[in-house]
Amino acid sequence: MKKLLLAATAIAMTAAAPAFADQGDWLIRLRAIDVMPNESADIDPIGGDVDIDNSIVPELDITYFFQDQ
């Protein structure tokens, strides 16, 4: 599932990004970012442990081009 989401995101980002942008163009992108920390800890002296969850976070990116590229 995660590989499918990553592939779909990569394809969408490639298709949405223009090769050239002119002055006054707007670029609006909507993406999903998968936050996957690879951390855990056992705290032996005080008898605790840490558990970090994965999450998917939406991102909206709006760009305005002031000059030609």
C-alpha cells in the first residue's frame, strides 16, 4: 500500500510540474507526505518506553512566478 501511494505521488508530482513557467504563472500542488519515523526506545532506569506512530500529512503548495525561468 505504501509503495503504491509513493508511486502515485511521484507520478502526480511529475505530471503537475510544468517544464517551463512564464512570468505571472501560478503553480498549485496538492501532495501527501508519509511521516515514517524509525525510532523507538526502552527507558530502563525509570521503566518507560516510547512509541511513535506513522501518519500521512496533506500538503498544499502554491507558487507564483515573478520572472521567467
